Amino acid sequence: MRVVTLQELGDLPSGTIFSMYDPCMVTGLHRLHSVIRCTYNSRYYREGEVTDFLYYDLLASPDITECYKEPGDDPSAGWSLGDCSRWGLFEMSALFLVYDRDDVAKMVKLLTAGEKEMDDCDHHAYEVWSKEHA
């Protein structure tokens, strides 16, 4: 995986898997659909520069109308998965964490592994804890 700029993200192929990146924080998991480039020179953008993009959400997101429910309402209603959205932030300095094929393969393995393949977790967690408390 690697951190890229908005312009670098725009040069990657449709289907690229990425997250929004802010130093020390990664949010969301998305699949790039297409980029929107400026079609003229302006005060803010140059012709051909990536200004926006469309993407698919790979994590569940709430329907905005469902966010303001009354206490006692069912919190599991009003969620969607795989929606195509427009980024629309126009932050030219934005950064993104892009996952390569090996990263995506590891995600798929973790999502589809049975209990037996996941037995390594307890041992790894103990090793991390031991190093931190040595």
C-alpha cells in the first residue's frame, strides 16, 4: 500500500481500491469508478487537473435520512452497501491510501478465512503485548 495525492489517484485505473488518508488516520474503503478533470484553465485549477471523482463505498453507510432516528427506533434499518458516490471535496492537497493487489488479496483472505486459518491471531496479539510490556 502507498499514500498518493489526488492527481496520482486520478492516474490510477478504474477499480483501484483506496481509503481516505489523513496522517495517522485512514477512513473508509472505496473502489475508484472514474475521475473528473478540469476542462479549462481557471484561477483555481489547470486544464486536465483532477478535481473530483466517483467511487463505490465498500463499507456500509447510513442513509442520511435515517441518521436522525428517535430513541427506540431500529438502528439496523437504513443502511446501504456499494453505493456510487461523488467525492466533491475539491481539496487539491488531499491524500489517499491505495491498496495494491497483494493487500486486496490479503483482505479477501481475511474476510473468507475459516476459524482454523485465523488461529494465528492469539499468538500474534501475545507477541505484540509482550514487546510493549517488556
